[in-house]
Amino acid sequence: MTEPMLSRPRYPGLSADPHAKLNLIVCEGEGAGAVLDLAAKAPDGFFSRAAILFCATGASGSTYQTKLESLQPANFWVLPSIATAMFRLKGVLATATMGTRLYAAGTEPFIGSVLQEALAVGIDFKSVFTEHRGSAKRRIQCVHCKGLTEDVTASPFTCAHCGLTLFVRDHYSRRLGAFQGVCVDAEVPGEVPPVEELYP
Amino acid sequence: MSAPAEIRVRVTEAEAVTPAIKRLKLVPVTSNALPDFSGGAHTVVHYTDGPRHVRNPYSLMGSPFDSSAYQISVLRVPDSRGGSALIHDSVNEGTEITITSPINLFPIDRRARRHILIAGGIGITPFMAMTAQLDREGADFQLHYAMRCRDTGAYWKVLQGLYGHRVHTYFDDSNQTLPLTRLLDGQPLGTHLYVCGPAGMIDWVLKTARHAGWPDENVHYERFAAPPPGNTFAVELAKSKRTIEVGPRESVLEAIEAAGIEPQFLCRGGACGQCETAVVCADGTLQHNDHYLSDDEKASGKKMMICVSRFEGARLVLDL
């Protein structure tokens, strides 16, 4: 696994679109820090054209909430989970018009979920500004049973659905917002390499 | 591999659609069907008549669902290098010409929720095929077509007949202007914009869309630059160890082809990147006329697109 895979996403960081009529900013937990850093370099009036959708996960959620509010976005929503945040995002995207720029900041599974919603309304992933913050945990799809396991930080790990021991690959699916997990001991059942905490 | 596969075709219809636009229907000489293509694809027409010679790209404007024939439209360009004039003068019903397999550098983005097509003048041709495809697929589309006047504009009546209110026409001589800013405002997220027409129009649409907050990924355009004329210069080819002279009205690519070398190409208009060539040495100024290389790449002087770009100076050596 020395060569980076072409499908391995990159997250170049948030930058302000000076022309967007609506800056739709979706962030989670530590991702709020990326939005605060963006505020330091964004042009005047940027947040008056912004809506922030904040998923307040993690211990520092309430601290970030106050700081994000102080940016005085035109709209500010706080949601308790990724699922509720995505439901709200779906609703906003359904009636949004061209001139909307989407931003996503947080963990990789969170960004993946935002990009899935974007894809569903015809937004190209390359036009979404993204920044990875917080845990390196991954969402993994088991290639055998197709079940998705959330919050995977180590490889190999046990599939939450079928119980196979899965090796975590860098092969990524934007459609699923997930990496691929492949049975690690198919040749000799039980012969499993040591568990490494690769994605803390 | 050098050039894309070539196909011998016969002209079965040659119609003067307007005084300056000639429509050709092309059928294969040795088979019943031509390769499938999708809306937005083009072919490169290759035709020689004595000392006169043409090798130009043209959009396929027939229906992508009819592989028995292709159709192209050729605008006679008054100050052209003679290619379009040659087709107007000598290509008629029964003439056999050579074309390349279709290549699509201007495809429909099928993820779009709505498609807005903007054409100026002869830039209508790729949209003739695209509208046929979008209509058949039941897609949400609208065509906005600007022309100088009703007499010189091609196909607008046909399109109105086929697609009714989805076709909007604008005639310069009636002081009708394409309401671009209003058009870009309030479109549903996931709308894609396509523009083909004169360079000035494409620049205007790209700039207006960007200022309206449209992501670059949603704005598609096709511009084939005709190789601009210039001064004569010499090109040294490092691999073939030959020196070739490029005349004032031919491109580097054409001069090299005339000398019997077949570099790779697809669009011959500075758009696709296929003929990108490494510059070994350039003692002088590279005149980049393409829309493919980035500004940084152009400034580096290490690459050139030999289909449209030229050189002025003491010595140019290419890795060919």
C-alpha cells in the first residue's frame, strides 16, 4: 500500500468563493475550526451570504457553537447527529439555486455523507470545498456482505454485520462515502496480522 | 498509434442551408454503419483537391441515434486559410472524403438536473445532436440561440418545430440580446450550462457565470481555435533529426504532416491536449494559441500544442 490510490480523496482545505450568492457551510465537531480559520481570511460580507449547518458532535461542540454563531451567518442551524444534519441538508439543497457554493468540514465519513447529498442533486464533487478535521476514522463497506461499519480506526477489524475480519484498503467509493474492507484471512482462516490503530 | 481511425465516406446530400453554410450528409463507403457517437462529438474532415487541402474539425449535428449517416455544417469563413472555402467549392453530392472516428470533447453531463444550451451562430451544430439526445432521454433542457439575422441563421426554424418553447432565438438585427444574467439567476442547483459560439461570446458566458457564483464544473464550452496565421519559422525535430519550415498559413502540425510524419492529434483546435509536444529548446518566443495548457505551463516554455501555436525567434527544437 505504498502507492496512493487514485480514488483516495483529497481535502485541499476551505477557501471563500467571492462570487457565491449563498455559501452553504456544513461542518461537524472539529470541522468548525476550519470554518473559524476560513473566517479569518474570507472577504467582508462573506457570512452575511452564508448558512452554517453545524453538527455538534464531540466534547467541544458547545464551545464551537458559540464561536460559529458570532460569525453572524444569515442562517445558523445546529443538529445533534450526522443523520439529522443530512436530513436538513437534503431539504436545503432541494430548493437551493445555482450560485450556491457548498463547503464541508469535519471527519472523512462526514464529508463523504455531505458529498453523497451533493451528488444526488447534480453537484460535482470537485466543486465542493472540503477540509478534513478531527479523527481519521473511516466508514468501511465490507466487500462480502456490503454492510457499512462506522468509526473504524484500526485494521484489520471485525465487520459489524457478517463478522469477517477485514483489512482496510485505501480504495474509496464516493457513491457510498466509504472505504473498502476485504477479508484478511481468506487463505488461512484465523491467520490474522496484528491489529494496527491506523486511523485514530 | 498516431492519428485516430479514419473512415472513407461519400457525400449523399450537399445543401446550402444559408448563403454561407453548407450542410453535408455523409455515409460510409464500405459498410452500412458508422461508429456510434454522443451529442457534442466532432470529426476531423480530411480532403485534398490538387494543391488545395483541408483537415478541419466539425461537430456532428445529426441524431446520435442514427448511425447510418453523419451530418456536418461548414461555414465559409471569409478570411480562412482556405479549408472551409475548399469544401464549399469542391465537395458536392458524390464526393468521397476521409473523416476520423468521432471524439467527444463536449459531452452532456448526465448528472445534471437541467441543461441550458447557449449557441452563437455556427456554434449551433453540436447542440443539434445534443438536443436530439436530451429530447429522447426526456431531459429538462432549453436552448438559447443567438444569430445575426433570420436569413443567415441556420436551423432555427427546424429546432423551433422540433422543440417548441424550449428553443429561444435572439436576432442581432432586431436588437434582441440573450438575457444571460437573468437566465443564470434562480436556476435549480445541479443545472449545467453549455456554450458554443464565437470566442467573445464564450468568454462573456464563462465570465458572467463565474460572477453569478456558478462552479466551473457546471459550465461546459467548446471552442476550436483555427490555427492563426503568422510569420514563417523553422522547427527542428530532435527525434527524426529533420528541420521543417512552417509557412505563414499553416500550423506546425500541418507542416509536419506534409513532411510525412504523423504526430498524435484529436481536435486540431487547441482544445483536447492530444498533440501536446515537449519543447527541447526555444530561443525566441512561443506563441501559445491553445485553450489547453495552463498559464503556468505556457510560461514554463516546456510544452506547446502544435495544432495552433507558433514560434518567433532564432531556433525551436521539438521532441518529435
